[in-house]
Amino acid sequence: MDIFQAALLTVITASTPLLLAAIGELVCERSGVLNLGVEGMMVMGAVCGFSATYLSGSGMVGVVAGMAGGILMAALFAIMVLTFAANQVATGLALTIMGLGLSGLIGTNFVGKQIVAVPKIYLPGLSDIPLVGPVVFGQDAFVYASFLLVAAVWWFLNRTRTGLMLRAVGDNHVSAHALGHPVLKVRFYAILFGGACAGLAGAYLSMAYTPFWVQGMTAGRGWIALALVVFSSWLPGRVVIGAYLFGAVTILQLYAQGAGLTIPSQLMSSLPYVATILVLVLISMRRSRTGAPATLGTSFVPDR
């Protein structure tokens, strides 16, 4: 029972950054913008969150700084693809490369430093329940925030006028513009939201998951988050399933090595990325409609 509980707890911690980054990218893509810079925004959120927490001693300051780091990177991306109609794929890749390099520069003086990890929430009575207590009532604020974000995004996209407008922009930006909807404004805010979520995911990595800074600590999680959006068919509820499935695959390698299985550690470490490729291949083989926004990745210029 203790091993099972420990496995559940580690799966939750491994899945939370994926869920946070993926739900932000989902909103961005539902507006018709493909942002491949999630990895760069995440790593900037990680270094900004860690450095702010280390210098201020406040976890709340670190969270705000992490989100701000992601938002600033997203704003740069938005200016390029919305104002100058730059290619979204090339700009997103450049954003990732820039984020990895800039984060290494910012974090140079913080290598080897350590902060106190974000504490777990303790609810007297509830957190002491065997198995259920630590798993359900003993997580940190990031975990609960990830589920609240999923519920909020679902409600926003399906129950609000602004959410329906965002979906309309993603499905047909020409018609949405003809109806008077501010296409560029909607996409700008969607991109910023995606950046804030990616920054929050990065802050979780450096403030709760492993409370120290290491260059490139996102380790490809941004790319997995991008795959999760496709895996979920752009539906918020399915993002949770995908994030925890990929989180379980990530943790599987650790327990397999601990059990003494004679499988090369390099092969086990590649499992999450192999699973990502397999999922994308299977989805591409589906002949039915995947739910992708019709104008995803297409630039919109009002005067053309």
C-alpha cells in the first residue's frame, strides 16, 4: 500500500507541469495560433520563478515572476505572428531556442543554489486518511490550480460568449472578422494565457518538483505538452487523461530501474518521448475529424 501511494504521488507531481502547459496551449490553439515555443516559455518560467523566490524568499513572488517570464516570451511571439504575420512554426521554434539560451544566461548565478520547496497543503483529519488523504488532500497549490484551470477553461470555451468567439476565430477567422469580432485581439490574449500557463508550469518545476535550478530542466516537457493538445483532440477534459497517462509513463522508468529490471536506463528514459511519437502517429492515422481548429497555424491580416 505504501508503494502504491508513493507511485500515485510521484505520478501526480510528474503530470502537473504537463497539464498546466497543455491547457494553456489548448486555449492558444483553439484561437487558431500554433505556438511551438512552449518549451522556451516553460524554461523561462522556471528560471524566473526560482530566481525571484531565491532573492525575495517568497513563493508567491516566485509564482508571479514565473508567469511573468512566460507572458513576456508569449508577448514577443504574439508581436511577431500577429503584427508582422511571421510564420508561426518558425517563430515558435525560434522562441524555444531563445528561451533555452536566455534562461541559461539568467540562471548562471543560481546554479547550485537551493530554495525551500512549495509546501504541501495539510487539512487536519482529511490529510490523515490512509491512501486517500495524502493523494487527494495533501497536494501543493500547483496541483489544485491545474484542475481549477481545466474546469475554468472548459466553462470558458463552452459556456461564455467570449469563449464561443474564440472558437469562432479559430474555426474561420475571415467570417469572424466579417461579423465584427476582433480576431487579432482575441488571439493576442489567448497567446498570453498560454504563456502564463507555460510559465506557471516552469515555476512548478523549479519551485516544487525539484527546488533548484539546472539549465534545461524542462527536459522536453514543452514538446510533450504540445503533443497532449493533439492527443486530447483540443478538448480540456481529455488533456487531464493525457497528462496523467504521460506522467505515469515517465514514472514507470524510475520504478522499473528500482525493481532491478535488466533494461538499459537510456531506453527507459526515452519512454515518454517514444510514447509521444506513437500517440501522434496513431492520431494521424485516424480518418475521422480530430477536432483541430480549421485555421490553426494560418496568419490573419485584416487588409488582405
